[in-house]
Amino acid sequence: MPALPRCAIPRRDAILIAMSVTLNILDVTTKPALQGLGKDQLKELVRTLNEPAFRATQLFSAIYARRLDSFESITDLPKSLREKLSAEYRISPVTIANVFESSDATRRYLFDIEGSQQIESVWIPEEHRDTICISSQAGCPLACDFCMTGVIGLKRNLSAGEIVGQVIAVLNQVYGSGVEPKHGVNIVLMGMGEPLLNYDAVMAAVRLLADPAGIGISQRRITLSTAGVLPGIYDLAKENVRPEWPSRYPTRVFLRSGGPVRRYPRSWKYPVRRLSH
Ligand code: SF4
């Protein structure tokens, strides 16, 4: 089993802050975001705009494969369509509020999201790979006693767009909009929140992350970390996320215990001995 990457949690000992740069002012727009929409949803969107279906393929590629962050930069779309989209939609539902860089070059990203909430991601560069640790919820309803996020409580679930948006924003901030990362990127769902308590949005995001025509991160590189939500683990085991994904590379699941069961909330109802079977 590969070693768990260093990540956003535990937070008390989180990253040494060496640099803090405000990159963006909070985007208060509430226009719907296109990140998070799948191919069928984009087809439906272009249909409502009286555009041919192939525009959906162009949009999917622009948003996910090319990671373009403005409608103006999608120059393969006609100007009239770009203007229409820009008037009614935004591309990303997440806005970088701050970046904190540690002495080992790890960066912690703070994002503003709708509803005056904030979430975190962590970018961990290594010699032969990068790892991006992303959040699945704003806050968390659990209360693992080693984690500060549990103290906040659950504010809300993230949408699929807010989950993939973290990855796209970090890659664009590190490498530049649409620039290919210099080596493999690992994704770990180990930031704020319990991913299996936001199952549908997390799985929609995983499909977008792993789609070869989209962000194109191999499923082998996507790891879901859970406190041990047993029904979600059973659902995940049955998941046929994408038929073309080789079954020998299931999305990996790690339990977050990292220690004795007493580190879980006292009310935890899924005994660790059951989780290990
Ligand atoms: S499930 Fe994760 S985010 Fe939630 S309290 Fe436990 S360690 Fe923290």
C-alpha cells in the first residue's frame, strides 16, 4: 500500500506560513458555474442556447482538458456565444482568496465559495509527482478529535464543480492556465469534510477528474480518504464509475484513523473491526 501523502489535516500542526498573497477579490457573482457539468449537461445547455451539439464538446474540452478560466479565452467558440455564456454563466465556482506557502514549497489554498464559505486545498510538490489534497465539504459533521475542521461543524456539502474547481484552480495557479503539469498529479480527497457523506457530488467530480477527454487524471492517482462511513464504502465498491476504467484500478480508499479507534468521535457507529472486513 502506498504511503499516505502529507495533507491538510491535522490542522493544528498545519503548514508553516511563509508567504501569504491575496490573489483575487471575492467574486460575489451568483451566476451558475460551468465547472461541474458533465457532457450531457453541457449538451443540454448549448441546446437551450440554440447552438449545435458539438459546441458542448468544445466547451467540455475548454473547461476541463484545456483548463481555460475565461470565456474570452475559448477562441474556438464564436464571439456571440462567448458573450452569451459570459452574460449568464461563470466558469468556476471557486475563487482563490489566499495562498500560504511553507518552507518546503507546499502551498495551502484558501478558496471563497458561494454562501460566504471558505474551503481549503493543499498542493504538495515532490520530485516525481504533485499531490493535490482537496475538500469535499465546507466544514465537517464529524468530530475526529485530532482535527480542527470537525470543530467548525458542517456548513454545507460542496458541489461537483466546487470539488473539481479546486484542482483546476491549483493547477492553473501553479502551472498557468491550461499548461500541462510537468509530471503526474495525484488527487487525495483528504481535505475538509467526509467525502462519503457527500457521495453523489464526490463521484460526479471523480468522473470529471478521471475522464481522459477532461482533466485526465488517471483513476489510479485518485484516492478517497474516509473516516469509515460503511454504507458509502459499500456503495463505492459497487460503483461502475466509468465503464472504460480498468477494474483492476478501483478508486482507492483509505481509512483516516491513523491511530486507535478512540480518535474517532465517541458517537461513531461503524466499528473499525467491521471496516476492516
Ligand atoms: S472526517 Fe476528516 S474533516 Fe471530518 S472531522 Fe474527521 S478528520 Fe476532520
